[in-house]
Amino acid sequence: MKQFVGISRSCDLKEAVKGLHAPNLIIMCVSEKELFQSKVEELEQLYPGVPSIGCVGQSYGGTQALEKGILITAFCEGVAAAANVLTEVSKMPIRRIRQFEQDVSQVGGSSDNVVCIDFCSSNDECVLTTMKTVLGKRRIQLTGGTAWEGLVSANGKVYFDACAYAIVRNLSGKVKVYKENLYIKTEKRYIVTKAIPEKDIICELNGEPFQKVYTRECNVTPDKIGQQTFVNPLGRIIGNETYIVSLKGDAGNQAYFCYRKVFPKDVIYFLQIGEIDQIVKETVAGIQKDFKRISGIFSVNCLFRYLLFQQNHYLQEYLQEMGRLGNHAGFVGYGEHYNNRFVNQSMTCVVFE
């Protein structure tokens, strides 16, 4: 297969797709909410009938970060793909599950050469659980993220409160999904004794108010908790994996809003940021070990990671490091999807042989 990456900083779609011929799947990221509808319609006019998904948000392609503009990532030659959408995901994500199952069956393939790429506008954790009922049977991997502005697109139409997805089969090699975590566990381990999962609120750790515990352990004042999440997010432990929980804002009564659900009895660790450059190099080396040749990489980086890289003047170096793998493009998400898990402050990606 071949991966095409096109960019237009002026939001000129024809400029972004220049040189793109006979695509099997197109992924579009548009930075401006006001332009999204027209660009989705224009893309369908330029490539009628070609499966496509899209979202609003910042992106990057090659070594270029794109805070304003359009990114086009397309897969050509040796690819089978289907694109569609789950609707009303905040209320009933299972509503179109039969269509999802049909799309997975249509594309065919096996667990080592098929991936699902998705953009979700809300209720990510429930959506991923719903999709797992289909993907889990076939052991199909998934990567994706949370779209900006609550908008996604599929096959020339814009949707609100939806999850756009693409099922992609690599006919010329394998695919594999990765997750990168820049943070390491400390010895500060707690049990969530009170939370309100439906509102993404964490209330108590080991019977103490969350705010009291966090300010003590991280040596910060309550007004600095939101900033401190860049250095000391929480880590929810599931099996042998650590899934990052970012802190969002004060919920009152010393409780705190999170960017993902936390449940009573969850095991929580305080995390500490590691050596960023070394961790990224290890990720790249691990991918290179798994793949002798790479056709393309599509990734989702958390907005918090993006801001952290900017603060540390590391963004350009990061894109160059990932570019060592080959043709790399991706999206800056509000949250990341790794198989059936919703994570924060992480990078997830799919690599195509």
C-alpha cells in the first residue's frame, strides 16, 4: 500500500489533494469549524464514492504541524476499506452496530492486517465498548481519538454526536497499533473511594478528599492542579497497563473533573513525567524492530502532549523523530483510543507494512 499526505495552510482543498490519484480511503482534518461542512462536500465532489472520514482539529503531516489548514491522509494501492458512522452515540451508540458489523465483514481480512480508525465526538468509552462487541470477535485492532467541536464526517456528510470510522485492510502486509506513555508510575498508590463516573468526577482517594490528597502529594496549591496534570497526571491501572487520566477542572467540594471516567475501587497511581526524548526514541526503535519496511503511519497525539512538546521546544524534533519511520501524519485529539480503551495524554498510532 501507499500512504499519501497533503497539506494546505490556506485551507485550499485542491492544494491539499494535489497529486492524489485513485485513493481507496481518505482521512481529512480541517482546523476551522466554519469550513468543515463545505470542505467535506467538496471532497466528496472531487472523489465521489471514495470512502472517507473527517473531523475538526489541529493536525500534522511529515515534519509540519498544522494549527490552521487542511490535512489529507489517503491510502492507495493494495488497500480495501469501508467508512461509515455510528450516530446518537451519547444516547445509544449501539443503534447502527449492524451496519458496523457489515462493514467489518465486507472488508474481510484477519487480525494482523485490518485496523479500525475512528473519530468520536462524545461518549468515547461507551462507543469503544460497543465497537468491541464486533472487533473483539475478530481481534481487530483500533486507533483513533476525540474530535474537536463535536463534529465528524463520513462519506461526504457531516454528523454531530457521532463516531466516524474507517475499516482498513492492508492487502500487502500487516498492521499494528501502538500506544506511547510519557509518564512513569510513582510509589503513590491509592484506591478511588468515591467518584461520579457519569460526570467524570473523582471525589475521594483512600477516603480523603481528592484535592487534599493531590495538593499534598504534588506539593501544589489547589489553583495549580490543572497545570500540574502536565507533570503529574493520574494513572488508572487495568491489568498490566497504565491508562492516563488527565485532570480538567475544579468540581467543587474538593472533587475534580477528569477527561475520562474514574470508578470507585479503581487503583490509581500518581504519575511522573519521564525522559521525553528517550521514550520517543524507544517507541521508534520498537516499531522499527517490528517492521522491516513501513508504508505509512497514522497517529493521534493528545492536545496536552502537543502543548507539552511546544513548551519544551520539542515539537519539531518529535515530528522529525517519528518521520524516521517513514510517511507519518496524524491528528491532535482531545482523547485517544487504543483498541477498546479511552486514554488521555497519550499517543496512539497504526503502522502499515
